[in-house]
Amino acid sequence: MKYFFLFISTFLFAQQAKTVDFTSVSAQLSLNATEKSVAGTVNYSFGILKAIDTLKIDAQNMQFSKVELNQKEVQYLNSGKQLLIIHPFQKGKNTLTFNYNATPKQALYFVGSPHSEDMQIWTQGQGKYTSNWFPSFDDVNEKLIFNLEIAFDSNYQVVANGVLKQKKNQNNATVWSYQMEKPMSSYLLMLAIGKFEKQTQFSKSKVPLDLYIENKDISRFEPTYRHSKRIFNFLEKEIGIKYPWQIYKQAPVRDFLYAGMENTSATLFATRYVVDSIGFTDRNYTNVEAHELAHQWFGNLVTAASGKHHWLQEGFATYYALLAEKAIYGEDYFYSKMYESIQQIKYASRTDTIPVLNEKASSLSYYQKGAWALFVLHQEIGDKKFRRIIKNYLKKYAFKTVTTQDFFTEIKKLSHFNIDSFSKEWLESTTINTQKVNALLVKNKITKIMLELDKIKSKPLSEKEGFFKLILMSDAHYSAKEMVIDQLRNETFEAKKNFLELALESNNPQVRQAVAYSLPKIPEEFRMDYESLLSDDSYQTQEIALLYLWRNFPKQRLDYLEKSKKWMGFNDYNLRTLWLSLALNTPEFSTDKQVLIDELISYTSDKFEATTRQNALEKLIGFKIINDIVLVNLVKATTHHMWQFSKFGRDTIRILLKNQIYRDSFIRILSSLNEKEQFQLNRLLNEII
């Protein structure tokens, strides 16, 4: 009978939004960093629109107690996936209060050792994962106002959605009270805890912009957030609708799953974008920052009703981020990015048969093709009408969910634009009308050059060398010069030497970097020219130049190692780990090699982020510097929450297990591993038999 009830209830839950209106929720939460758990008291306010007998709240693997409806105990079921309240509900207002606790397997992440300097706790609810750490709603159509009180160790900063209304001491903890004014979908709920410094700026419209950074990275604050205020002011003006929330916060977190996440009023982003002035050349936060901020309107204020309409969030955020970058870096930059993305879309269309308007569409379709669809629309109906359409669309559907048809309706009100043809071409098909695309691209001088370069890519160098020289000697945007370098890749060195010299003379970091990558084999006559790349203000250029020079010129290795011995690089230590591995593989380099080995191995430990650990592990294993510590840390990688790193760990172990010596070593270390690590290693050991 129980299972029948659950089946019937599951069917009815799809209709819950039509019968129940959840308006707000307040919660008092505490987190246990040692147990990696969360517990709290939750109070929901809701109205019953039509009589029902069961209420549902999504809750993955949680325990509940003191469940009360309107301050009286009520019957409930815990299915393991949902909290089910069984009651003959009638029309009217109600409150539901309960206690819960959970040890989430996903969506709430504990990074670093508990209560250490580097410990962080953060959430990632993209899609429908918030119900793993907070009893909420997987359905994006259920929007309500969230207010959180979070108690935690007073030595740490706590960040959550909305405005900090109160901060008070309670025993050995601090209670942070955050409040929202407007409703949002549950997947946008967030919290982040860490040792942060905060600086507050104000937009032209007086919105406070709270910018967080780890204490140790305070010197990187300016380059990391270099364009933050400018991006905010631009988007608010360009979109034409005031920023919809009371405050905007941004915080970098360690081992984040994505580049960034646009939680309502509070973006979290990966620490790889925390850079110094040199790192800014290769890895700046500008595009990610603009993309996540644009989501505060497109996704948070107005939310796609289902996955089928996901482009209304990602396509819009991608396009408006590019518009923000155009304001900062210029029109040539914007058009070169549009050119690059349409080339990717064209290439993917050879095998990708799923169009944008499909819940199974690829990220490339949702993001890049969605942005291209908006670019086409913007160009064809004109800037004035486009802005009015966007403004009307956001005003009409503010704090609601939308479909593509809702957006089309707003277009039709102001334009005779052929929506049906547009939809079929850009949203319902995977083919690309190259002629139409090129007609838009040739309006810009740089993409006109790039289209010309594409046309002649298969021609012999003798027929295009004049054009190449003209581009390299001009003030053309670096994207065109990079295309020239790429087309020279398979030419003999003698044939392309003069072009490479011109490229280096450009003193453009991106063009010089293209030269660095294009020459894995460096002729002696070009050695001194290539060595100049070691002095470029680009950690990426320095990394590839050091590696290629070390490989090509054994006699100069000591000079290269001496020049680069203090390099560290990005915050993932890309230059330091490379230097250590090269020094260890240079026999004539006189130093205590064990000290270098110990340092390189130290970067594989869980005291460092996944990118640093993988950098170090790749170099150690590549150069066969492998001991038990390396193997243990490799196994630890398999249990990491970042799938890319855990996959690297598993794939690397599979390769090593083919060697009986390493197989025996893995068996020997098995007893020193924890339960999760033993499970992963045993599975791999059995898999290879």
C-alpha cells in the first residue's frame, strides 16, 4: 500500500505548483566541517490554492524531526528523495516547520582540512541539486523568498544570498543573517565559507558590489576584479533594466566545479581566475564575470521554464558578456570571438544533430549558438527595437519562468521580423547558413580579413606570402595574426622564418605566444629569437618556451634553469612544477635532488587544489619519479569531487597497473588508505585482471 501511495503522489506532485504557492522560507543552519554535514530548522510559508492531501518538498538523503504544520505535529513520510506531508489541506495560508540534518554527497562541498587556514565550504546547486543540502524544490518554476541564518566558527567569513541584516556572536560561533526581498528558484540558493577579505565598491546606481578574495591573495585583488565595476555599469545600462537584487557579491572558491555560477545576488567562481598582472594576460576573469553577472537578469530574474528553453539563459548571458567585452576590448575583439564561435558551431554541426531548442542540446548550442541567434536578431531588427524588446521581456516576466515563445511574443509586438524562419534556422536546425553568417561578419574589418585567410588556407605559401606580411606588419587585431601563424605551422622553417620574426617584432603577447606554440622543434639559428619569449609577461608563454627550449638545446639547459629558478606562475604553480621536473631531469644540475623531489611531491597532496595536484602528478609520473607517497596521492585523486581530476586519477592508475612493479606497490599501500580510497583502488585492481 505504501508503494502505491508513493506512485500516486509522484504523479500528483507534477501538479503541485497549480495547487500550492510557496512564498518564503527562513532557516537557521549550522555546518559541521569535521563530519561534512549540515543541520537546521526550516520554516516554510505557503498558501493552498486548491484542496490537496499531500505536500512535497525535495530532500535527498535527509533525516527529519519535529515536523509541524501550523505549530502542530503532522504526519509525514521521508522517501529518501522527498519530504511528504500528509494532511487534508484546504484553501488558506499555512506554515510548515521542521528540523533536518544531512551529510550531502554533492552540492555542498568541504575543501581543505577542517578549521584550517585553507578550509572552505561552498555550494553548487546548478540544475536541481540544492535539495542535496537544503530541503527545497527541484522544479525551477517554484520561486520563493529565501532567508538564511548560518552559524559557524567566528574565524571565517560566511557569504549567502541577499543582504547581511545581522551578525552576532553565539557561544564560540558567529551567526550571519542574510535576507532576500524577491523570489528565486531553489537552484540559485548558495552559501560560501572561508577566510576572505572583502572590499566594497558601488555602481553608478548605488548598488553595493562586495568583492571577496582569500587573505593570502590580497595582492591579486586589483587584476582579478579589474573591470568589475565597469562591467556592472555597462550591463545595467545596456540591458535597460535596473539590477534586480539589493546587492551583488563575488567570491573565488577552491576546486570549484565550473568557471563560475550565478547564484542570485552572489557569484562564486574558480580560483584559477585569481591572477596577478602577468596572469591577467592569459587567464583574466572578464568574460566569466560578465557572463555570470548577465545571468542575474537572464536566468535569475527571468528563468527558463525547462531545459528545452535553456538558451534563454546561457545564450543571453554569453551574448551580453561579449557585448561587455566589446565595450572594454573593442569591436575587433568582439567580432573575432563571434568568428571563432561560428567556426566551432560549424565544425560541431557535422556530427551534432540536436538543435538549440532541445533539452539534450550541447553546451556549445545553448551558449554559443544561442548567442549567435541573438546577434543575428540584434543586427536584423536594429539596436533600438532590440533594446525595447529585451526591456519589455524582462519587465513582463520578472520573477517568473518563461518559454521561447514568450520571448517571441515580445519580438512580434515591436517588429515584423520573421520569427518562424529565424527559429527554424537558428533554434530548430543544426545546419548553418554560411552565406548569411559571412554577410554579418564582413561588416567588420578584422573578421573580413579572417574570412579571407580561411579561403586561402589550402593555397601554397607562395600565393599568400604578400598577404601574410601585410597582416603581420599592420595594426590588425591579434586574432588575424594568430591565424597567419597557424597556417604557417606545416611550412619548413626556412619558408616561414621571416614571418615568425615579424610576429615576434609585433610585441603582442598573444601573437608571440602563437609563435611559441608553433615551434616544438626550434632551429639553432632561431634560438636567440625564441629565447626572448622567456621574458614575456605571460606565464603561459613562459611555460611553453621553457619546455621547448629545454628539450631542444641540452647545452643551454643550465642557463634556462638558472633564469627560471624563482618562477611560480599562476596560482596552480604551473611554472614551478615544470621547473622542478626539468631540474630533476638535468643530470648536470648540481643541487640536492631529493629536496626538489620532496617539493614536487608536496604539490600532489590534498593541501593543494586539483589543478596543482594534477600538474605535479603528471610531471612526476611522466618522468617516472614514483614512490608510495605519489601513488597514495594518485589514489586520493580518484575520490575528488571534481570529475576531471578523479578521472585523471583513475585513468593514470589503469596505465600504471599494467606494470607489475606498480601493481605490487598499489597492493602494498592499500591498507594505508581510507575506506573510499580502498574501494576505488580495489575496483581498479579487479578491473585489470
